[in-house]
Amino acid sequence: MRFGEQKTIREIARDLARSEGAVKQLQLRGLQNLRARLGDPNG
């Protein structure tokens, strides 16, 4: 949603009925997981 649909954190939080902080955490964990799967040495 964040990157594919160009939505803001606030819009995503509203759509998922989550807090903005929770959405930021989900985004962080998702990006970390993706970096690990792609073998990014910086992540």
C-alpha cells in the first residue's frame, strides 16, 4: 500500500484500523524481511 499505491502512513492506518505507529512498525519489519530475503549486506 505504501509504495504500490502511494498511500501515506495515515491513510494506511485508517484503512487497516491501526495506529500510525503500528503501521510504521509493520513497514519497518516488512522492509527488513525483504532485505534479508534479497541478501542486502546493509540490512
